[in-house]
Amino acid sequence: MKEVNMKISIIGTGNMAKAISSRLVSSGHSVDIHARSPEKGEALAAELKQLATASAGIQLSTVGEPTEDIVVLAVGYGEIAAIADEYNGFVGKTVIDITNPIDFATFQLLPAPGTSGAEAIAALLPQATVVKAFNTTFAGPLTAGTVDGKPLDVFIASDDAAAKASISELVNTSGMRAIDAGPLAHARHLEGIALIHMSLQATLGTGWMSALQIVV
């Protein structure tokens, strides 16, 4: 299969930013890391260079600088509003929301019943296209690439068919399996199952190395 090189901007330098970036560059895609801390950005870029294929590119930018056409919001849900302002609403961009809007004091979802964090983000970014993806995958399995030798399932929800197809291609060419989870309103269910998965970690005892998968 011919290698595909897609260019992705990833905002953040935390565990999920590292995990998604690792999966992408090890599959030949290029990433543009947007970091608030130059030191953290440089450290992440150095780690990624050890994993990148020959065709993958790694660029380091400062938060607020121009992005590629596809942007991953690898920051906490509570930071999204400020990020939206710093990037002037990501006009014309496809924005991947990986967040889980959880009140960790009560361990309940923050959005009111019948809506989702992804839909709230879409309302903040009316001139961008929002795609929900990666919120059901933990950083550890993403970095490893598989769980029990099986590729990861990435559930994707969006109201835009072209954006969903583009992100599905990104996932599928990065050694994972994209699953169409329907319209963006279904992000409520993806956020809910992610909450349940998190709450089971102490019971499962997997050290956050479990994954949700559709078995057929």
C-alpha cells in the first residue's frame, strides 16, 4: 500500500499530544506541534524524531501561530474556549476534538443531558468543521499502537461527510481502524462510554492500557 503523508497540527504537549503524534509520525504523517512551553515542545519533537519514518516531518510552533488544515485539540476541555480565541475560531479548518468533558469532582459529564462537549466546541467554532475522535482511546495504547496485538478502534463522529472521510483516512493509514459513529450529536454517547471506561480502570487493573473495540 502506498504511504500517505498528511500534515496535522497538534495543539498541546501532554500525554495525548505525544501519543497521537507518535502514532502519526511512525506511520509517515507529518506533525506541527503547537506548544506554550518551548522546552516541552522541543522535548516532544526530539522524542518524535526517534519514531518518525523518512517521509514524516516534525515542525515546532508556538500556540497561536498558523496551523495546517487539520488540527487536533490535544488539551483539556476547560482550555478550549481560550484556545478558540487564540486561533480566531480556526476558520476553514477541520478540528478534531479529543476531549472528554468530565467534572472530576463528581465524575459526571459536564454538558447538560442531550448535548455534548463536541457540540459546545462546534458552537464556539462556527466557521470550522468539528470532528469527534480519539476520546475513547487512552494515551498508553495509542503510543503502543495495539492492545493484545489488535489495532485500536477510533470512533469518529461529525456532521460533515468529507471531514469524516479525511479523518478516517488519517486513522486508517496510521495503523488503526476508523469507525463511523454517526453525526456529531453522537459525541454525547462517545463521551459517556469514555467516562465509563475511565471509571472501570481501578476495577480492571490494566494501568490504563485497555481499549474499546468492536468485535465482529
